Amino acid sequence: MLPMRAGHPGTASYATRTRNAVVALSFLSVLALLGVATFIIWLGVTKADEDDILPAPLPVVQSWVEYPGNPIYNPYPAPFIPTRAEDYYPWVVFDLYGFDNGRSGLRSPTYRMWHQNPTNLAMSTSLDGIHWQLVGELQGIGASQGYHAIVLYSADRFARSTAYYYKLYYWTGDSATFASALYAESVDGFTFVNLRTLVQDPSALLLTGVVNTLLYRFFGFGSVYYNAASRNVSGQPWTFPFVTLYDVGQTDSPAPGTAQGTSSEGIAMATSLDGITWSLYGQDPVLIPAGNSEWPFFDQSICARGTAFQDNTGLWNLYYTGSNRHFVDGTYFAHAIGRATSRNGVSWSRDPYSPIFSYRDPTLWRNDRTWASYVQCGLWETQRTYSCKMWYSGGTFLSGSSGPALTGTNQAIGYATYVPQVTPT
């Protein structure tokens, strides 16, 4: 479901109440100085406009703590064999009722993870989000390789609009066409049916194919969200039933040392009324590479795999993979995990304390790749303490005794947590 603000419905935060008071006082002052004409102009300011003119959110240091037993998941260990030693790109869904589709009403906290294995997409389950059991490769999507699995779950079958509880989105690996974006449905999240390609709105193409623009290439959906309380307000993408942050680029990813200093991959946004036909939001990606060639500008060349949510203070958070092709070490598309924030979920400001994690950290299991994170916040099993959880991918740099070093091999999945200082009311 769409990650909305935590707390009681209709309860405004202190920041929101304060801002409303300031706006009201400003309104009275403006009326006194400029008269009724100004009042008419003020009425034309929408909530989205108000967010756009507010200053960028103040940076906050986030103290993420990595699980000491990382990596938590690597069910395919086979060192020094790159094509048989990887598991990455996690997408995790938590359900307090054990994915019983609303039948029992009994609490049975359960996590399900969809991820990339050496040959295709797979599913695993967990009772705590740390210790996982592999179920197997997804059924019904064909034998060809699939990438970047994203699964939505709805206990009421998406407002009873379908007979299925799960929607799967994934990518075939072809960056030249949007036809590489596929969709399927499932009753149990493991066996899928109704496989089909997704559709672009011809009036708002997600992939234009125009050379030397960021909408030239398509690298799959980074995340997809479902909004059960959609209102479909034009210009406010998070009010639509389905929202995606997807990966686009100017060219196919070049080898290290080429296209240095250029923006090659960014994160764009699109909306959908049915989860099948998608329309680009705006004219350009919402987050593009920026900075220079030196550390700590880790995302100078690539911004990808964005996952977003509105936290318990009302602030929007975007976690993403960043890379800089000027760096001569590390896998050139998987250098670090960064964060950006926004007041409206559209206009993003980079967190100056990023990256959160990078391949340069003294952590052996991800000393070549640190990337492809999935982040979400909530009350989780306890239903008491608001906290954030991150599942992310890492890969090692292995130097074989009888051959060249193998970069990004033995990929696995790690886990980290963060408890904000502010808790929901």
C-alpha cells in the first residue's frame, strides 16, 4: 500500500499546526496592506503550491545501525562463480495478519521478500525480517530471466477490483523499450497468472526514446505503490491509485571510464489509474545525478532504484542508489545508498549527510557493491515503537589465486534499522 503518514487519522503534527498559524497570520497582514485583491490571489494557492515555496527540509543525521550478522540472506553461496553466487534487489512486504487475506483477523506478523536469484525472481518468507526461508523461484512468469521484482499486496484485493491479492511488476532487461516492463497477478504471491506488458499513456510517455535525454532508456521500475484512498488530483501524483518511481537513462550503462562527467541515469515518476496504463508525471525525472567527480559526490553519474514514503512527521523520504563513474574502484553502478527529502513528495533535496552506506565502508561483504535498497517505516510487530527498516544489496571484491579479481560477486542481502527521535501521536 501507499506509505502514508503514521498517526491517528486527522491528527495534525506540531509542525503542521505551527505552519498553519504562520500562514494565517501572514494572511491577515497581507490583507491589511494590500486589500481584498490580495485575498483573491491567496485563495488560488494550492497545498502543492504551498509546499513548493517552502524552504527545503532541514537535514537530520540518521543513525542507521547495521545488523551485526550481515549479510542476513544469501541462499545461493558459491564463491568465485559470479553467475551462481548472488541474491539481491530485495522488495519486502510486512503484514500483521500473516497474509491471511483478512480472513482470521488474528495477528501473525509475517514478512515476505521478493528478490533476484542467480537465474530468475524468487520469494522468501520470515517471521522477523532477518531470518529468511527460501520458498523458490516464482511460478508462471516463464523461464527467461526477470529482474527487479516489485510486489503489491492488498488484503481486500485492491478494493475488490480483482480476484487477486498480489500484483507483480518486473523488468526483462531490455532498456530500449517500455515493452520490457511486465505485470502479473497472483492469489498467493508465488504462482502468477495473467502475464502481460505494461502500457504507456501516448500523451505522457514514460520512455520517449529521444537521444541525449534521460527518458531515452528504461531500466525498470524502482518501486510501485498502491493508494487505497486515491483522489486523483491533477498535479498531485501521490493522490493517484498507483505511483511508480522508475529508472531512466541517457544511454546504456557504459564501462567504467567512459561518459565521465555526464548524467546517465535518473529517477522519474509516473501514475496510473489501474496499475497497467502509466502516465509520466511532469516533463523530467524528479531526481537526476548532480555534483562533481570527487568523493563524497557518490551520485554524480547515477541515481536509481528509489523507494519513497512519508514518515511520521509528514516529511517525504527517498532512498536511492547512487554511483559516480569517476571512481576507479567499486562496481560503477552500485557505489552507495543515499537519501533525499521533500515536503510534497515531488521536489527533492539531497541529504547532505548522504551516503548512508557505501562500498568504501570497512565492511567486507559489500566492499564492491552497496546498492538496491528497500526502506519502509512503521510500527511493525510490536505496534508500539515507530522505526525504519532497510533491506539492501551488497557484493564483494574477490581476488582469486589463479585468475583476475571478480567484482561485485557473491551478492547478498543486508539489513539495517533506524529509530527516529520523533514518535507518532
